[in-house]
Amino acid sequence: MPQLNPAPWFAILIFSWLVFTTVIPPKILAHTFPNEPTAQSTEKPKTEPWNWPWH
């Protein structure tokens, strides 16, 4: 039963993880966001109490 021999499958596992960790992250990090977030103002908006007409 060759599938019980871990030697080739372990090498394939290590090689595939090396490919995933060296090739894919730079490709993902190269993407840019079309809308850069803008800084919001630090002052709080002025809130007023509601005028309840039935109270």
C-alpha cells in the first residue's frame, strides 16, 4: 500500500506550503484599495434634545 508511505506525501506537503507562503502573500499584498479611508474630524457633533409635541 503506497499511500501509507509518508515520504513522498510529506515532501509534497512541505513543498506546497513553501509555494503558498512565498508566492501567494506578495500577490495578495500587491492589491490596492480603490477608496482610501479619510480621517474623520475629532470634534463631536452637537446634539439637541428632541421636541416631543405630544408630551
